[in-house]
Amino acid sequence: MNLRNDEIVSAIRDEISGYAGEIEIKVRTAIPLWHEMRTAIQAVVTGWLGRKPILIEEVEPGLIGGIVIRVGDIEIDGSVLTRLDKLCARATARGRREAYHGQDYIEDQPSA
């Protein structure tokens, strides 16, 4: 089956699920979900959207930890990988600012 056919099948499945009050939720984690976690995700999504979630689970060890939940175009990324990426970006930006303004930064510090 080529990509175009997969898209058509997915669209038909989404339409049928919509009539049944169901919604497809893609969940990515570093390790397989255990039963309690799966139940908690389903309860939160049901309360959030008012529809029964159908979980599509993917295990992605590269996430290191945490969870990424995708509902349609909305993605909630609570993965350790993303948190580390953001921390690295902030540290890099601060380092660049301090390097660029280094002379001023050093001169503004109180003398010991």
C-alpha cells in the first residue's frame, strides 16, 4: 500500500471513529506504557475532549523518559529529550550573550 492509500484509509478511519465518539491519540514513550499509565491517559483525554481515546502507542527510547501525546494537530511534549534540548538552547544563548557582552559583564561585577 502506498502513502496516498494509507492517508485515505486513515482519513476514513478518523471519520468513522468520529461518529462513534472516539478519537485517535498517538502516545510516544521511552518505555512501554504499563496498564495504570494507559488508564490514566485515557481518563485525562476523555475528560479533556469528551470522547473515548484510542491509543496508538510508540516506544522511542531516544526520548529518554517522559511522554509525548499527539491529538490531531496538538502535541504535548513532556519528554526528557525535549527538556534537555531546551536547557541546552538556553545555556547556549546565555553563553553567547555573556561572550558578546563579556567585557561589560566582567566590569559590572562587584570586586572581591
